[in-house]
Amino acid sequence: MTGNIYIVSQDPVVRDFCRYLQEVYRLRFYSDWNKLYDSVIQCVPLFIFVDYSFFASNDPQLLEDFHKQFFRIPFYILTRSDCSYFLPYFQRIGIKRVIHIPCEKNKFKKIISEHHSTQICPADFQPCPIPHCPKLNQFLGNSHKMTKLKNTIYHYSQTDTPLLLTGESGTGKSYLARLIHDMSPRRAHPFCAINLTSIPISLAEAEFFGTTKGAYTDAISREGYFSSARFGTLFLDEIGDLPISIQPKLLHVLEEQSYNKVGSPKKIKCNTRFLFATNADLQHLVDQGLFRSDLFYRISILPIEVPPLRERKTDIPQLARHFLKPYKKDLSSSSVQKLLDYHWPGNVRELKNCLLRACIISTKEMIHDGCISF
């Protein structure tokens, strides 16, 4: 009996207890959901053990979302303490087995063996498939990285957990944010996109929360971004530029799901999905004291890194055809090769602009490499 067992734990006692299984299984230890996700995509395990203390110190939604996608893999909760409070939750999301450790090792092996006999063959396993989704197909690209990205986007779009899009400028983060909203259960409600670089610091609080009449000189009653996106999605682009004075107030809204208008003591429920995007290194901003660490960890529960175009060059021909279609033009083989040889620091946005220039320069239907300039 051989196979992989993935163990999600930071507790050395839990890890040491599981190590004796190395006699029979190949063990992999994780302390990060993203690394676990990448491993499951590449190599499906027989079982996944989640340490209760790790679960309790993270957002429970992460486990639920992960289990929904990989529901065919048996999940076990390993615990050294009482977790009866969460038992109904585990049962609701389909995790039926909680193992208290340390326990007698032969008993532990027996539990695993019983479930192993009914376990699916990893070779036959497929992650929870992406349903036919025309909107998702609008995000062009069939490279390995794009296929993985689309899978992640679809499943993350089905939850209300805050989501952070990272990546270089021009990779399509704003487009993805709208796409995620359009595929979400909130798609019939407003999508409110805000670029934080355009908000004066002096007006930031009023813009976010809205104001009541008389809250300050010349103040009128008006709604803010939270109200505009009620029941829908609020997309905050360039979150790294959020004024440090507003950051604790945004954190409070995320934690409490409520807010006050400026000048009003009345609490307003905030029923909104939050999406964030940045091309900045937020961890670096945290280290510099320019971004709150607690807010950083709260908004990055579901991180999505959008790959730069140079890392998915096999998608360039498809993207180029899409951009040229309105102009009824095509590319010669030498033009395609020229596009493939370039490093694209401006990513998809630069590719689109490059092809627009080529269409203006070229007087023929076929665009030759001489019309391509960077």
C-alpha cells in the first residue's frame, strides 16, 4: 500500500506523530494553502490531514472552498484538543472524520486502511471541473498557466471571501475582477470599481463611507462606495495606495461587515464582496510600515497572481488574432515570430497597443514584421 498523504500543520507534535506513516506512505507537510493547492493539482494524494490548530488560526472559508473543489479526496481533521464546537461545521462541509491524537498507532493505521480500500485511483482523479462558462472563455489563453488561472478564478468566484489580484501592470487584473463578479452569485447586483490613486486623501473617508448632512462644513447627505456596491462587488484597484489613515477603518468593515456614515452613529450592514488588486509588493510595504500587516493578511486570503505575458508566450498568437479581428487583418509568420521574440514589459496592454499601431501603419490585410514596432 503506497501513495501520498498531505499534512497541513505547523505543530511539531502533529508532524512527529504522523511521521511513522512514512513506513507505508509518502508524506508531504504544508503550512500554506496555496502550496497545498499547487501540489494537489500536480499530484493527487490519497488523503489530506488538516491540523485543527492550523484550521482554527486561519479563515475557515479556506478549508471549505478547498474541500468543495477537491471533494473526492478524503479529508481528516487531526486534533490534540477539544474541537466539538466545530463538529457541526465539519459535518456540513462533508468532513466526517475527526481523529484525536496521540492515539494508538495501529488504530490510526486501521482507520486509514479502511478508507483507503474505498479511495479513488489518483490517476482517475480530476479536480472539480470548470462548468461551461462563456464569460471565462473571454479571458484568452490556453497555456498551462492560464488554464490553472482560469480554474482558480472560477472556483474563487463562487465564494464571498476577499480576493487579492497581484501582477504586473497591463496583465488584465481589472478585467479579471469584472469577470469574477460576472461569474459570481452577486452578478445581478452592482459592480463598483475604484482606482485608489484617484482619490484625494482628504476625501477618502467620505468617499468610502458616505456622509450625513452637517457632518462637516458644507457636507450633504450622500452615499459612499460601500453603499453603491451593496449586495454586489466592490473592486478596489491599487490597494497599496490606500491612505494609512483609512486602512484600519477598511479592516473594521471587513471584520465586522458594517460601517458608519461620516457624522452618523448608526451602523449600516455591509453586504458586499471585496476584490483588491495591486502591482505593488504589499509585503514590502508592510515591512516599511506603509501598509498594515493585519489588513494585508485579511485581504489576501484568496490570492491570485496573474502571470506576465512573457511567461505565457504561447498565448500571444490567440491574443493577437483577437485584437486584430475588428480591423480584419492578419499577421504574417515573420510578424508572429517577432511578437514571440519580444519580452513584453507592458504585458497584454502593450501587445494590444502594438497591434493597433501596426494596423494603422499597414495598408494591406496581411501585417508584415516591418509594421511591428515596440
